Amino acid sequence: MEKESNKDIYEPAFVENLFDNMSNSYERINVLFSFGFTHFWRRKMIKKTAILETKKVKIIDLMSGMGETWDAIKKRYPNSELTALDISEGMLKRARKKNSKTYQGKVKILNENILKSSLESESYDIVYSAFGLKTFSKEQIKKLAIEVNRILKPGGAFAFVEISEPKHPLLHLFYYLYVGKITPKITKLLLGDPIEYKMLWEYTQRYKDSKWVAEIFQEVGLDTNYDQYFFGCGSGIHGKKIK
């Protein structure tokens, strides 16, 4: 762990390699890290966007991973044109299988870094992202906010969700014991002792919650609200691009 802490854990190549190595088991372990609430929080996140469900909208799922959010997106926006973007080819390899099996290959998948992407300006009605914010530094979050502002159409909406550190003393103690102690032991039993899942704990500890992210998104001109899930164990932001 000390060895990894000396590295720039927010450097894109580091993050890419991290998730490539986790791609075979990430979905199961992320459920453990989020107390089993990942699917519920994704659905709650998607409900934060007030775009007419019957409208044919263009949606992009950033830091899409294996496409875990697609089902919830398509359930609410069945007529949407969906694009998924992720830096990890290992994660997208599984996303492509899901795309072929469940979505007839209709999801457009991009293996790119969102901070240096080929996405066209003002091309999306909605931007979503689940559990990817913690892997960005403060400076990178500023760049991310600028990119979200750039790719959204005027009046477009966005919503993000992330695992967070609760403030309530009892919940914080549970959080520390569960995420910091119990989950790594379960992970070790299931997978050996992979450094990658220790890094998820490191990212989450540094991230704290999404309040500071909301402030940055607001600073770049996006109308932004802070969201809290399950007493602060999850948090996020949602808002829109002002016309």
C-alpha cells in the first residue's frame, strides 16, 4: 500500500491499469463497497434528471465501466440514443458483450479519457456517471466539469453518484469498519490480496463526499445541486446547463 501511495493515483494511465486489472471482479466488489446499494443509487441518480421520458434524447454514460447503469437508463428513457465512455479497455470488453447480448449492439461505446475526448460540443441531452468521481483529483474534477458543460446541449441535464463518507459518528464508525476493514477481508478471501481493492478504499477516503464537486460544477456555470443517499453513505450532484 505504501508503495502505491507514492504514485500519482489520479494519473490516467494508473487509473486505466487499475480498472483493467479489476475488470473480472469489479461489479461484485463494488456492490460490497456500496453496502449493496449500487443499483438503488443508480436508479435514484437517474430520477434526478427532469427530461421528458418519451422524448428521444441523446445520453452519455461517463466512466461507464461494464455498463452497469444502462438498464436503469433504458428503463426510464427507452427511446434514448445511448453512448458509453470509459478509459479502461478491460471494463469495456465486458460492456461490449453486454451490448451485443442485451442491446443488439445499439450502445455506442468509446474507449477514451473524458478529460481528452473526441466528443462533440453541445451534443448530449443528458450526462450520467456512477461511481467514477472518486478517481479524479480536484484539478481533474474542474476539467471534468468544463467538459460536461461543453458536451451538454443548452438546457441539458446531468447527474453523478459516488460512494461517500458519512458524517454521523455511528454511521462513520460502521463505514470505517465495513469499507475499511470487513470488505478488504472478504475481498482477500475471494480474490487473494489484490492491491486494486485497497486502492478503492484509498480513493473513497480521499473523496469524502460530493459537496466540493458540486461547488466546482457550479463555478464553471452549471446549475448544480448536492445530493445525499442513505444518510451520507452515498452522495452526488445533479443539475442542468443554463440556456
